[in-house]
Amino acid sequence: MESVAAEATRGRTDSPYLAMFELAIIVPVLGYLGLEVPRSWDGVTPAFWFFVAAVAIVDLIPVTGWGGLQLSLSFPLLLAVGIIYQPALATAAALVGSWDPREFRRQIPLFTATWNRCQMALSILAGSALYHVISQGEWTWRRVVPAIAAAAVVAYAVNVLCVAIHTALSRRISIISVLAKMHGHAPVQFLLVYIGLGMFGAVIARFYLLEGLWSVAVLLVPLAFARRMYFRNRSLADRLSEQNTILTEQARKLEELLEMEHQRVDELSELNRMKGEFVAVVSHELRTPVTALIGYARTLQQPQFAENPLMRHEFLERMERQGDRLVRLIENLLTASRIESSQLPLSISQVLFEDLVQEIVEGLAVEPDRIRCSIPKELPALQTDRHLLGRVLSNLLENALKYSPVESPCELEARVEDENLVFWVQDHGIGIQPDDLPRIFERFYQVDSSSTRTFRGAGLGLSLVQDLLSHLGGTILAESTPGKGSRFTVTLPVGGPNPPDDVEAAGRDVSAPA
């Protein structure tokens, strides 16, 4: 049966309810034995003391616990005593024979040890009484089998209920949680083991009645070996189950890590591909204006062009445009590098948006009717970085001009909403496909990345615009209809970006991450 000495002492909390419960078990059991044992004393034989000694010996043998319960060989022996003798003598055998090694070492209080013996005696009393009621003194297997099964179940229930209530009161937890912990993951299997041991009790009783005490002694040896092997296999199965659970969890985590690794490899492969394309595109974009500059310079060295003022003036203007294009490309590359390394400074000042738009449009050197500006004159002055905002306007306008037909104008308009300046650039070009729209702000991403694409560029413009606006505290929204054009709307705070905590006043140069 279950040994509650450890449960009674480990984590015990003194409680008046616990003492009352212990007394409620001890007093009735001792009172019952005091009244009934003298009346049944004539039935005591030397074999009775043999069974008591056998119960004491097997109880002193260390047993392995399972799920908080311990099945001892004393249980089938006590049931055999309950079958052979009257319930009073079986109860006395359980009380006297239920030894705990801790009693010898004085590791448990005497009162707790007495309660432990009494609850064991109470469970055997219930089982023995039920057996005699069902069997009615007959030894036929049709009566013995249901009788011993019912006795085992009742003894099991009384024992487990006493332990659960005692543990719940001593640790101040619910009885349900105690029962769940005691039975582990196999309560039905544990009950079946109890019933099986009860059947061994019937076999022990039958061997004793037919062959005598020697048969009981011989039977106990293989029974002890079988119990040891059972619990060893049970423990091994539990450990294997736990290890399988751990291995399954580790396999799941390894699959997740492998999937993450595959994603990283794919990302690195994509970055490597983009790097190659970027180098090729930038090389082409740099080579185009440089080649044009060299060609115009060589042409101007020829006398027929050098002496012609009109041709010289036209070539110089073209050389200036190519130089400006080259400078803007280099500035975009440097700005992207500074944003990546969080080394892009902010220089906050008052900026008149209308003046900045006029400056940027003149710097693009396009036909007057290519860009139509509609900027209200009553716009408030912005607290922002003039140079970075100019880069935003320049990239948006260049992007609109690049993807629009020559005869199609681009529109730039602005208004004030709450405390924000909202301006947008509208083109009437090829537009953007819905699948490509979420990716247009990715660095180096180009809608047409083929080697024969019509529109050239490094794929930095829109990515740089988004990073610069984030630096300035603004946002950008892209809307597009394929074949009809695109519209990029920028929202920028009039009062400027929120400065870091260590900046005392606006207007100072600060470095902030993109």
C-alpha cells in the first residue's frame, strides 16, 4: 500500500484541521480494535503472526514510488489475511505490521506514524469486511474473484482518499491537484495494478489453506522479483517517454532553426544577386555621364566646334547637365551609406517650401512645361533640413520625369493639414503593378530589373526618399494605376522632427539613426 510518511513530513504545515482529521482516523480505528480484537482472539494462530512478520519485513524493504504512490507487497499479504481471518484481526495485522524505516530513525513524529498505521488499518478493514460480505464464507471462484476485486478497489479508494485529504490539509492545496499528482498520467492503470495485487492476495490465501505456510514463503520470492521488474520497466518506459518528448521538441526546434537558416541563405543569395546587379547598374550609370563628358570635351577640341559659339555653348550646357547627373548619383550613394551607418547629420533651419521647390525645379534643367507646380503662397515656414528635403523633392521629381513620356507633364502640389505639410508628386506614366507596389521602397529594387529595361537607374531613389523622410520625421505613401501613372504623397511636420533627448535646441547638427 501507499506509504504516507514522506507525504506527511515533507512540506507539512501545522493546522488544527489537520490534527482533527488525524484524530478522526486514529480514535475510531483504535476504538474498534479495542472492542473487536478480544472477541476474535481465539482465531489467532501462529500463522497469523507469520503474516504480521511478513508484512513488517516487506514494508521495511525500500520500494520505488510511481506518480506519488508506492505499491508494497504488504498489500496482497494483508488482503490474504483479510480473506483468511475476520476483519478485526486483519485490521490488527495491518496496524502492527505496517512499519516505516523512518520510525526507527525517528524521522517522523510518533503521532504521524500512528496515523499512517491507522489509515492503513482502516483501508484493510474496509476491504476485508466487503470481501466477507460478498463471499459469504464460500470458496468458489465465482464468489472469490468479484469479492477480492471489490475489496481491492475499496481498500485502494480509502487509502488514496485518506492520503489526498491529509496532503491537501498539510500543504494547503486542493484535493483534486493532490490526486492528479499522486496518479500521474495513468490512474486507471494504477487501479488495475491494485486489483491484480488483490488477486495475488487470493492466491496467497488459497496456497496457505491448501499447502500451508511454506507455500506462502515460496510464492513471495517471485512476487517480489516480479514487482521489482514491473517498476523498473515502468520507470524505464516513463524515462523513454520523457526523452521522446524532449527529442520531439528538439527536432521541432531544429526544424525551425533549419528553416530560419534556409531563409537566411535565401536572403544572402538575394543580397548577393542585388549586389551584383547594383554594381553593374551603378557602373553603367556612372559610365554614361562620364562617357558623355569625355565625348563633348573631345568634340570641343576640334576647331570647327571650338570656334562656333553656338555649338560651344550647347555642348557646355550638356556637359553641365551630365555633371549634375553624376553629382546627384554620387550624392545618393554617399547618403545611402551614411544612413546605413547612422552618420547622417541633421541641420534644422527655417525653410520656405515654395523657394525650395523653385530651386529644385530650376536645378533639374528640364523644359518649363514638364513640371507644373501648384504651391500656395501662404504655406508656413518649415523647421527642417533644407538639404535633405531638397534631396527628397529632387528624387521624387526625377523619378516622375523618368517614368513619364516626354509630352506628359508631372504635377507637384502642396497644402497644410493640421500641423503637417502635405505635398505630392503626380506623373502620368507607365504606373506600377499592384504586386510591385509594396516593394518599390526596398533598396536597389527596380520594377524592371532585366538587362534590356527601358528606364535606367540604380534603384536607390525611392528607398533614399523613404529613409530621408524617416530622418526628417515624415512619411510617404505611394498610389499607382498601371498605364495611368503614379502619385507619391509626403507628409512632413511643420515644426520639424522630434529631436533626441540630448539635443537642447533645434538648429543644432545632430546624428540620428535612419
